[in-house]
Amino acid sequence: MADTESKENDTDVIVEKEDASETLIEGPIVRPPNPADLPLGPYFQFITTDLEKMQWIGSVLVCRHIGFDGPKIEFTADVKIDYDRDILYEDLFGMCAYRIDLYIEIPPGEGEEKITWKTDWGHSSSNGTFYISRYNQKWRSGVFFIEWI
């Protein structure tokens, strides 16, 4: 087995012996972090409807390795959509977790309202569609479809 000596500015010393029980490690071993293979999300959560303000309220969770910038996410619909992005956790097992609070206007009538989203991760993108109910529709959650590009 090989011996490893430290370099001028490096404090690491690893000495390996024939017997694994004799391996000696002095000082911290600093290695570059391995980036996550894929970003995680978006994960949509229906929270509630506020019928006084005529809003569908939900949130979106996306996670990205801390070595990358946060993703850009866009929503498109025929109704008004407000959202704010916040960092939920800066370092959760090497990932940065972003929460997007989502407020979508509930239009009058029956049927569903189509909401499309697109996430730009820098090296790839994902998009999808979900539907919310209009005011006179009987259900109040959402149906989600995701496509990776």
C-alpha cells in the first residue's frame, strides 16, 4: 500500500499500512463536494382556498445542490398569479431548499383553470401543468403533470 505525504499548504497526512487497522489519518481530509446528480422538485403542495380573497393557496418546494444557483421558475395562466421565493434551508445535507408561496386567483364559473410552469435549472429545464378548480367547481385541490426536457 502507499504512503501519502502532505504538500506545502496541505495539512492532510494519510499513511496506509498493509494491515487496515494501522491506517493513520492526521488532520482534516478536505475533498470537493460531489454535486447532486439531479435537482429535486418542484413538489407542489395544496394548502387551502381563501374564498373571501378568491385565491387558491399552495407552495412549491425545489432543492438544488448548494454549489449551484437557485432555479428560475415561471408560472403562466389566464388568471393572476403571485408568488414569492424564500430559502427554507441553506444547507440541508448539501442541498439548498427553496419554498415558493403560490397565490392563484380563483376565477368564477365551473370547470378547471390550467396553470403551466417552467423551471430553468441552468443545465436543463422541466415544465408541467396543473389545474385548479374555478369557484363553482365541486373540488378544490390540484392535478399535476411533469415533463423533463
